Amino acid sequence: MPNRRKLLFAATSLYTLLVLYFMFFAFGRNDSAAESYTFIFIPDNFLKLPTPADLLPPTLMDLVSLGNIAAFIPFGILIPLLHPIKFVRFIIGFALSITVLEVVQALTMLGSFDVDDILRNSLGAAIGFGAYKLGMRAKSAWRSLVVMGVSIAVLLIATGTVGAGVDQALAKNPGPFVALNEPDGSSGSAAQTSEPHSFVVGGEEIVPEFKLYDAESGKKATYRYKLDNEEFYFQLAYGIPDQDDFKGSISMSVDGQEIFSNSEEYQEKAPQLFEWYFEQAGEITITVEGNEKAWDAGYREMKHWWE
């Protein structure tokens, strides 16, 4: 028994040193040290694991996400083998230890303090502890190892499944397309679809489904729309009709900042599509000049499945 305890202590110490090396010195941390302290207190879906499709081929972030759980599973087995302990005391002590290491990482600028890392590391240790408890019920050492291995695999799969479910529940998806409402304080008047106005761009007949934006007499027109600062995807089709001189321009601003512009010098002689993701937007301004036309401007609001 004394030799077994010494062997377990040596294995735990060596594995701890290996983990500390990866936490503070691996991946070129010394060469790419941060220039400021980084503390991330808002947790993401720490239960989510990379799917098999994500791992073909794996990215560094996929491996880090999986490693932040898998690398700490052995602690859940080695520590109770070395010193019998109840789960609550074990996981509290482990989480506190990881928290201290995360703080040191941030203060030394060799990494960041990330709540997700603490939760993932602790989850890995909890999985290891659960596998240890199940394995200890086996009647032989070999059966114990097999039960532990199978338990780890099952618990990881269960964790990944729950994480994928949580991720799906919290994910936002684009809702139905909503055409922009009547312009607010604009210098132009967008044509309604109740009066179809077809034209040809790049040999393709265009029949706007919603509204048509153009500049009267080839001059300049501006259309402004008030929005509700919601998260959404915006899209707008535009082009210069074939039957007109290929001269014109279009630009778009959000809350006074231009995010898009194009003119005959750069755009193709074909229908163009502009798409943009907004975390929030208070006012959208569309400006057309010359023979440029734009149509079917609208957005798809990002919503949870229950909204």
C-alpha cells in the first residue's frame, strides 16, 4: 500500500506539472504575452463540445474547448484515489484552485481569466470523479479500468448532448423577411409594388417585390428609416438598368456612419446584393444618385425559437 500511494502521488504530481506547463508556457505564451489584463466574467455555453464534423479537420479552438474538459478528468480519478474525499469538498476545492490559477494567468499576462475555463475544467474533474465512483464498484482492477473508461465516454457524450441542446435553445436565428417601412424625413419617394415597375439589369428582368428606390431626374435621393435597435441581418438589391447610361452610385449609412458605397466605376453590370449584420441600429440611410436603382430593402430579425 505505501508503494501504491507513492506511485499515485508521483503520477498526480507529474500530471499537475504537465497541466501547469500547458497553462502557462505552452503555445508560445511567453512570445505572445498580452499587453493588458484580460478578465472574462460572462460564461458562454461551457457544456458544448466540438461535434465530429467540427473535428474534421479540428481547429485549435476545437481542441482547446475539448482539452479544457478532457485534460482535467484525470484529477477526478487521481485525487480521490490518493486521498478519499467527498464530491462536494473535492469540486469546491478544485474549482477554487483553478480560479487561483486563472487569476495568476491574467495577472502575469500569460493568458486570461475566463469563467468558461473554470467551469470546463471543473466539469472535467467532476466527470473523472463520477467515473472513479462507478469504477470502484467493479470487483477487479481490470474491470474497474474498463468501467472508468466507458463511464468517461458516456459522461462526455451526455455532456456534449446537453451542451448542444442548450446551445440550440440559446441560439438566435433569422426570422421572416420584413421590408422597410415608410421612409422618415427622406428626400425621395420609394415606389410601391402596387404599381409594378420592371426594368432590366445585366440582361435580367427585375420586378421589385417590395419597394423601388431611385433618384428623380438622375439627381440624388436619400431615404431614411428609423429602426428599433434590434439584432438583425439586412439586405438590399441594387444595379443600373441596361437602358440607361451606366452612371450612378449608392451608399448606406447607419446612425450617421457610412458602411457601404458603390458606383459605376466599381460595380458590375448585373444585379448586386448587399448584406450586413447589425447588432443594433437606430437609423438607416440609403442614398442613390444618377441612374442607380435599389429595391427590396429589408431585414430578418434575429430571434430565439420561443420568441
